[in-house]
Amino acid sequence: MRTDAAAGPSAPAGASWPGLLAAIALVWALSACFTFIPWWHAHGLYLRDAVRLDGQWWRLATAMWVHLDAHHWLADMLAATGVLAISARVARARSLLLVLVACGIAVQVVLLRVPAIAWYGGLSGALHGLALWGALGLLRAPGLARATGVLLCLGVLAKVWVEQSWLAPVVFSPAWGFGVVRAAHAAGAVAGLLCWVLQEWWLARRPARSDGAAA
């Protein structure tokens, strides 16, 4: 029987620089294709009626990559670069991309339940989820990384609370020139939290399974 079992689940290893750069490049390239190539843009944007009535379910996975203009795209890409770089302290590139995509799809599934949102595009909802997931992971890291996790966690939660998307899921922004879907931000944050809980459950099961096999 093993006597050296870990006291708790171990944190995932951080991403290597090549892996992180590859993940960032992939996000930028994929978003650029769906934003600036007209056919990709038209068939990637979330359109509520197209999904519900015409069965175009792939839009639930592609809408996160579509942006409405160059400024929208650039803002999301800079935010994605920052969130990926911060979260890479505690996760590998593959995990970062997996959580990002999972949160993006979760956002679109939630928006299907909001009739007021007829169309949507953008990465901000998924980024709220990745940011919260990464921040919770950083809480185990020592020193400055832990402080970064606390600040990022508080920042995401405060932003979701101030936006109060449950009262107004969409708010027109004169600065952007289109409606900001605040409901996507809240849905993404919840999805990120659920991803973290699922990860913790999985990591907690691994030592137990190993102990049972070695007993």
C-alpha cells in the first residue's frame, strides 16, 4: 500500500514559451480568418434563427471567432494575448485553448435562451471564462502570481456584477457603435468557473485512482 500520496490535487504544469506563442498565434489567425474573410464571417456569425430554425449548429462554435470590425478584433486579440500569457503560468497551451473553446461554446448555448439576442460575434465572453479559470488556478501559485490571481478574480467578478447582465443582456455602446452583449460576459465567467470545478474534481480523482491501483 502506498504511503506517499499527495495531500491534495497537484496544480497543472505551466505552458512552455513555444506552446504559448503557438496558442496566441492560432487565436489571432483563426479570428482574423472569421473576421476578414467575407464567406467565413457570414457563415461563422451567431444568428439565432439560423441555428434554431435552419439547424446551423456549427455557429455555436464559430461565433466566438467572428468580430464586427477591425477595432473589435484588435481589442479582443490584445485581451486574449494578455489572458493567455497570465494563465500560462499554471496551464499548458492545450488546456488554455480547450477552456477558451469550451467557454465560447457555452456562451452561445446560453444565448440561445435569450430571445433578445438575435446575433452575436466576439471572443469577450469566452475570455471572461478563461480569465476566471486562470485566476483561480493562480491562487495556488506563490508570491506575485497569487496576487495576480486574486486581482484578476476580483476584476472579473466585479465587472460581471457592475454590468448586471441579468437586467440588461444587451447595452448599446456609442464608443463601439453596436450593442455590447453583457450576458455573454456573465455566461463566460460561469463557464470558466465550471471548467475549474471540473478540473479540480478530475485532479482529485487521479491520486485516489492511483492509490487504489497500487494498494
